Amino acid sequence: MTEVFVVNSGSSSIKYQLVDLESGAAIVGGIIERIGAPGSEAKDHVAGMTIALDALGTGHNITAVGHRVVHGGTVFTEATVITDSVQKQIEQLAPLAPLHNPANLIGIRAAITALPGVPQVAVFDTAFHRTLAPEAYTYAIDAALAAKYGVRRYGFHGTSHKYVSERAAEFLGRPLRDTKTIVLHLGNGASVCAVDGGASIDTSMGMTPLAGLVMGTRSGDLDPAILSYLHREAGLGFDDLDTLLNNKSGLLGLAGESDMRDIEDAASKGDEHAETALAVYRHRLRHYIGAYIAQLGRLDALVFTAGVGENSATLRAQSLEGLQGLGLSVDAARNTSTSRAARYISPEGAPVAVLVIPTNEELEIARQTIAVLGA
């Protein structure tokens, strides 16, 4: 049995899962929270990692540890065995993901301490989007300035987009190389990816995970001049603006709630703010669907995944209303099924398959971990 310990470390938490690579099953998993806080079970990440490993129980032989790392910049374009040099490079990329890379690195170092001698691998959210063409990743600002500071589109949720697009081709019984898919990863963070033959050709998140769709607390796309306007007129400093766009915007800013379930419930009771929030959310989603059909040239499958995408039948149906001309429609009975399996929600014989495919980022991280070690 090949067992991979998958770690997603935050600044005060460790999410973990032990994955049996042969079956794809999660043997055990959990989360250690409030690390370092008064009264916490873990005084630091090393203690948290020890608690996580103790929770696995006995009888396990961990082959490797796979770490989720958010930003690989242009340095890391595939899963990479962690060395001292790799750790330094992840640290140097921290300005591109100041909330994530330092926390990911803390988890890496804690795992190395807790599991000396076990191979450690970094799997990067950005790596799947290494196939973006220059016209897709280049921002139209001063080229020398952009090159000096690494200003370009990187994209995120790469492990999810890779896993789901491959599962979609498998589900359809088509060769991946001949399949054109749009993946809608809709959770508290949300992004869209156009996948052509297994390669990402466009994606909605940008240099950071702030761009693109409306999210739980993030604004997604907006006119950049809004920032200078609010700085001048509202007196908001750069830290205030950063907090506004990342933590106080999106669904929370529009409706006062960030959880899609609460907003849909409020909208069903006539709450105008909730109705507006959902309308804006759907509008932005449809915008990207149309744009990415144009980029792909044709569409074989549109796939909903992640917490919102997998669970909100209402959002799926309403988002595709009126898109029959693009080959997109939803069968009511299929869409409202409570099945947790990968499934069609489009009508029989529809020109484009509309699917719900549960994502499995931990399994994808485990697979990439073993693949790079095998290589």
C-alpha cells in the first residue's frame, strides 16, 4: 500500500489527510486549528503536526508527504521534491502570496521535523497554469516594470482544475487530448478554467487569487481606478483597501453573508440584498463561460465542482438559464439529485455535457507527489 500524507498548512491551522494511492481513498483526515492560541491543543506547528500524525493511529507506513503550496511563481512549474534550496525559493515568492506561502512553509518545516527521512514534495496551485500563452498571462502595463516585479497572470486552484478536467474526459469516455472543458471551481474561493486537451489555456484568477469571479469575501474583477478613487475620496489606505477587497467584499459585501446556503435561503424569503448578490454572482459566471467558449472554439463539457458547485442545484440551474443557444442546459431531475457521484445534469442528447464532478485535491496532490518521486 502506498500511503501519502497530504498537508495543507495555514498560519494557524493544519489540514491533513492520509491517502491510499492505490484505491484513492482517504484513510483518515482532519484539521488542527487555533495553533499557538491560548488554550490550543498545539503550541506551534511542530506540535500540531505531531498531533495530526498521532491521529493517524498505528500500522501506517507513510511513503511521502505532499504539501499544498499556493504560489510557485514562474520558478516552479511542476511538483518538486523539497530541499533547502526549494524552501528558500518558496520563501522568496512570499510577496506574491503573503498570506499563504509563509504558512505553507511553516507546515513543510514542521513535517520535516516530525518525519525526518520521509520524502517531502511541494505541489503548487499555480503549476497547472504554466501552459498559458503569453497573450493569456500578460497584463497591459509597462513591460519592464512587470518583468522586474513578476506582474502577470499565474492562476490558482490548479490541482482541482487538473483533477476535474481529467475526470471529465474519463467520465465522457474521450481521450483527454481531444477534450475541451470549462471547469467551474465554486467554493468560498472560486475560479474558472478553460482546459484544452488537458492544458490550461485561460483562467479567471490572476497574479493573486483576488481576480475573477465573485467569491465569499473577495471582490473578483473590478475597475482598478476604484482603488485610487476610494483612496482619495474615502481616505482608505493601502492596507484598508487590501482588507476591503479580500475580506469585506464578494457575497459578504453585497449581502452581509459569505455562505451561499445562507444567501440562497435569504433570497428565497425575498431579501433584496441577497437577490442582488446572487444575480451579480451569476452574471460574472456567465461572462466567463461565454468568454472561454470563445477561447476554446468549441465545448465538450462544462463542469461544476467544489463546495458551491457540487451542492447548489439552484445556482447551477439559474446560471445556465437562457444558454441553450450555446448548447448548455440542465435537466431538472438530474440536477436536483442528491447523488455524491460524478454525474450528468444536462438532458439526454444535449450538445454539451454539463457535469457535476466532486473535486479531490488531496488525491491529486498525492498522485503528483508519488509521480515526481518516481521520476
